Amino acid sequence: MTAETLPTAAHAEHLTEALRRSGVLGGGRVANVTVESSRATVLSRIVRLRLTYDGAAAGAPSGVILKTALPERANMTWNAGRQEVAFYSEVAAATPACLLPRCFEATWDKTTNAWHLLLEDLTETHIIAPVWPLPPSTAQCESSLDAWARFHAVWWDDPRLGASVGAWTDDHGMDAYLQRFTEYFARFADRLGDRLPQERRDLYDRFLRAAPGLSARYYTHRNLTIIHGDSHVWNCLLPRDGGGGDVRLFDWDSWRIDTATDDLAYMMAMHWYPDRRRRLERSLLDRYHAALVAHGVRGYDRRALDDDYRLSALWLLMRPVWQEASNIPPVIWWNNLERILLAVDDLGCRDLLD
């Protein structure tokens, strides 16, 4: 890849101005930009850029991450980029350091839906472990959950939620969301045919009938926080030395206000097979709750966490359907479907439909 193929956001002049605005570059300028690596994820393009400077550049980063849209995901109906830009504009700036990668620029063009992020490159100090789809070690799970607890506690019942940060979903919005899902599920079931047996179709029918009532927990607007929405372990950057360094949480294009257990259930109930989940789930939830309390959350006992976790697992029945409708590869959504159905039964979530 040559410099000419890169977007304007990766050009030396643009990077110079962006880094100056963010306060990390003084009177110097970016002289050269080299592509260290470039890869496409399912939803975006990630480019590592190595920078060299002319002039005063003490403290300026030696490299940045450019994250931007895939061409096929750049249409106006795809809002993931806009969501992540909003996160770094509204949330990250008000979140304590050492929980998120630093963001040097976050822009979205409402006319074209073009967007990009310029993020701190933590490659030298952090890793994504393990290689997907291998499960993380117990220690890695514990480090990740400690980070989620710290982040969730920062925004727990914060008065800015739904006011200056994020937005509440009202009855009209929830009705439209459920109606849209009903239509997607009908197409999903048609495409799967006998690969989605009647018993599973019946479960989804029961879930959809119960969903308006299940929404009551959300409408309390109590014991809620900002959640990631895609909180699998591969969205956690872990310290390379395996020691006590800070875990950084990234890929925030699905964030919203909701119950914190949505993130926990997505990490464990959605992504782990029964044996591993049964061995680790209870102790990790204990650890997470203790960390919440240690970081100042009050009035949310361990039983409440369990109740929310079961409800979050039940709502995750929707996720594989949304993923399939968004052209996420079957290797992701099919396995998610199988695992969440097993978790729903293990956790007694069907009882919540009565």
C-alpha cells in the first residue's frame, strides 16, 4: 500500500493538525507516514501508521491507528462509525485515563457517512489474546472483568446518562425495534428452514410475546450504565507482560445505556461453550460484583446481578438474528446462536417468559 492510496486522514499534513489539536504535538510537524500494517475486520479497516517528525515533537506518538469504514459498509444505513465517533466525543473524554485507548481525532460526515478515528497505538505494550476463537485464560478473564467493572462503575447511574451522554429508548422506539426484529426473524427462519427446528421457533415466539414486559427492567432507569455492546474478550487489549498493567477497552461502535450485565452475558453466555461457562461463570460474576462495590457502586446486591445476568442472556437471543441480517459471516452468528440457546436453558431463562 502506498501513501497515495491512503485517505486524507493518514496524510502528514492532516495528522500534524490533528495531533496539535489533541495537545500531543507542539511546534513540530509530521514529516513522514509509513504503513506498518493494514487489515480489514468484519466491519472496518484498521491501519497502523508509523510517524516521524521534523521540529519540536517531544511526547508526540511514534505511531497511530487509523480506523475507518470498509467501502461496502459506508452506506447511509450503517451507523457503526457514527456511533463510535459519538463515543469518543461524548464518553471517552469524560472517562478516567487508562481504561480506553487515547483518541486524537474522531470525525463523522453526516452528508456522506464517511468517518474515521485516530487512536493511540498500543501494539508495543498490549496484546489481543488469545487468537480467535480460542478462549481466554482464567487470569485474562479476571483482568478483563476488572476493567469492565471499573468502566461500568464510572458511569453507573450517572446523571448525564440520557441527557448529555447517550439517549434513552422510549416506548415508541422499543416498539419499532421489536417490530423490525420480528420481520428480520421471519426472514431468518425462512432462510434456515429445518436447521431451525420448531421448538426453537416456539421459543422465539414466546420471547417476542414477552419482550414488552421484559423491557420494564430497562425503564426503571436505575442501576444502568454505559455498556460496550460487543464485549467479547477480543475487544480487550491486555498488557503484554501479563502483570498488573491496565486493560484497555476498544471497538465502541455498539455502545448504549443499559444493564451492565449485557456486557458480561455477551462475553460469557454468548461466547463460551457450556463446560467452560459452568466452571468459570459463577466465580467471575462474584469477582465482578466485588469490583463494582470496590469502585463505589451501592444499592445493587449480588442477587440483583444474577437477575440481570439471566435477563441479559435472554435478550441475547436476538443477537445472532441481527448479525445474520447485517451480513456478519455465519461462522460468527451460527456459533453464537448455538451457544446462547444452550446458555438460556442452563440459566433457566425460559422461566422469565412465564
